[in-house]
Amino acid sequence: MASIGAVGGTMQNLKLYLGLDRQFPQGEIAAILSLVLVGSIVGRLLMGWLADRWSKKYVMVLIYTIVAASIPLFILAPTPGLLKVSALVFGVGLGGDYMIIPLMAAELFGVWILGRLMGVILTVDGVAESVVPMAVATLRDRTGSYGPGFAVLVALAVLGAAVVSLIPRTARVVSPARAV
């Protein structure tokens, strides 16, 4: 929920941040958002490849760390070129985030209850994806800057990484007989 809130809050406010706080023209904003989407495709493929070779837990921590590290780059990037690099890096985390959640759920709980489990996870993530962007926008309205809202997004991504790091090394898979 924390990581989805972080990526959702960033994506839904990024266009407004670039237009209002950075005062970029619409064409430049579209180019930056397109790079996020390109990065997302790369992230899905790269993180999927890594998840086949490394512990999914560590790949998930890597993904959340990428998200947490890339959000401040949007604020700190002094040039449009570095902002585009930030968008690409954030996109890698975004794509990896959506890819790794079902893999981790299957590894931790088994595929026998994956449908029910993903129903719960996607519902909770949907709540985060709707509430967090509104909170960020509210902070922007109250402070006149996206800085505080983006700081909340970084904190959420760090929280997600910290929680994932607490997952035990060996998964306790629920047997098919107990999943019914």
C-alpha cells in the first residue's frame, strides 16, 4: 500500500508539478511523462528478469529504493535533461513495483489462494492510489509547493522498503488443503 501510494501519488501529480512548480511547456511535460512510461516497460522486464535470478524480497527492496531515490530527483534536477533521467529512473521503479507484487504474494502464500489474495491487495492498493495523490495535492494547495507532498511520497516508499525488508527469508506457503 505504501509503495503504490508513492508511485500513484507521484504519477498523478507529476504533470501538475512540472507545469505549476517548474513551469515547463506542455510539450516538454509530455516528453518527460513519456520517459516515465518507457522506464516502466524497462522496469517490468528488468525487475522480472532479476526476480528470476535473485530473491524476490531483495528485488522488491531494490524497486522501492529506486522509487524513494528517484522522487527527490524531480525536485532537485536543475536541468530538463536531468529531469528526463529522473523520469526514466522513476519509471523503472514504477514498472517494477506493479510487476513484483503478485510475484511476492505467490511466493509468500502460494498460488492456491492467489486470486483471493490479489483481490485484497489490489483493493487496498486502489485505496492508496486514490487517497495519496489527493493528500499530495492538498499539501501543494496549502504550501504552494510540491516539495512537502513529494517528501511524504519518499517517506512512503522508504516505509515500503523497510516493511519488505522484515519479510522472513523463507516463505511459509499455505498448502492447497488449508487454502480451501
